Amino acid sequence: MGGLTYIDFLAKFGIGGAHPGGIGLTKSILDDEKITNECTILDAGCGTGQTAAYLYDQYKAEITCLELNPIMVEKAKSRFQTLQLPIQLIQGSVEEIPFQSNTFDLVLCESVLAFVNKPKALKEYYRVLKPGGRLIANEMTINAKLNKQEEQEIIQFYNIDSLLLETDWMRLLEETGFKNIEMKAHHLNLMEGNTAQEFNFSQGFEPELFSILNQHGNMLLKYHDILSHRIFTCSK
């Protein structure tokens, strides 16, 4: 595949709301939070900026976006400029967040932790949250243990370091220091929920990306009972 990854596919297809449940689920999760125009929010791993644009449009909050992938950064920047949204966008890693401690009221993380060093990123989320601040994470979660071969197939395709059960995520959040940890099993397998998908294609993208799209579809079919996600909310 010429070294191209699932993240390259997401970036070059410009998929907005690639996380499980898409923007529809994001809206219903945010409805449960007490967000006002005085909130400072970090969209950690903002992708093409779809959620951030919604957050500003809906709440007029102070939004900061952090995204590592340069193609996604350009697409998010273009979105914010076109819509004239006063959203700060920084290229950087969630493993080393370029902000002072106790900066944000809310950190939102949608299908990001799966692709990074989880303990490192969670420590950073905890650090930049204000005391009492909230973390909302919508993350890939397996419903049951897999055998080594199956686990390796998924890990290699998505280029991730590990697959976590619900209990593994809860333990990680506790070990980081988070309190009031709640888990919502939005029983949606990864085949469902992204009906209104948004695309913003890069010019001249590689044909191999279509094979990644096909493999992704095959993975979701093969592991539809196992590959799922959970929504975690907690406080500092």
C-alpha cells in the first residue's frame, strides 16, 4: 500500500465526522453537557473541523483545535475561513499539548486516543483541564477479547498500539486521576450511524486509498460483533 495508512485515507478523503456515530452522535452527547459561551473548549484531534464548527455555531464558546495531520489541518483551516469562524487552530500532538496547565473547561476527543499513546495523551488532557473541567471521549472499544491473530490484524490495519475493553478504558481514566467517570454504551456497531457522511477530497489522491476503504469495510464486516465504541465522560 505504499506506506499509506487508514489515517491517510481519512485525511485525503476529507471525511468529516469519521468517528463512530458521526456528527449526529456528537450533537446528542454535547446536549447533555452544560456548555455556555464562556466555556473554553479544546477539540483534541479535530480532524477536518466539523465538530469544532458545530460547537462554535451552537454555543459561541471559545474553541481551540489541535490536529497533527497536515492535510486535515489545511481542510479545517479552510472550513473555518470559509465560515468566518473565530476558532484557533494549532498543528500539534495530543501527546504534547502546547498549552499551559488548567486552561480548558472541556476537552473533547473523538476517535483520537485509539491512534496515539493513550496514557500519555490522557495525562495531557488531565493537565490542560481546569479543576472540575470535563473530558468527553468517544473511542474504539472491543466488546470481547480477541485471539492474538485477530488482534494483530486490526492493530496493523488501523496502525494502533492496542485494543481496549471497556474496563481497560475505565482503569486508564482512573489511573490518570479522573473522577466521576461515566460510560455510555451507545450500542452502535461501527457499521452504523454515519449515514450523512461528509467528504472533502484532496486533489490527486492515490488509487491505493480505495483499497484502504475496502479493507476498512471488510474489517467492520468481519468484526462487527467485536469492534464497537464507548463514550466516556469524567471530571478533573
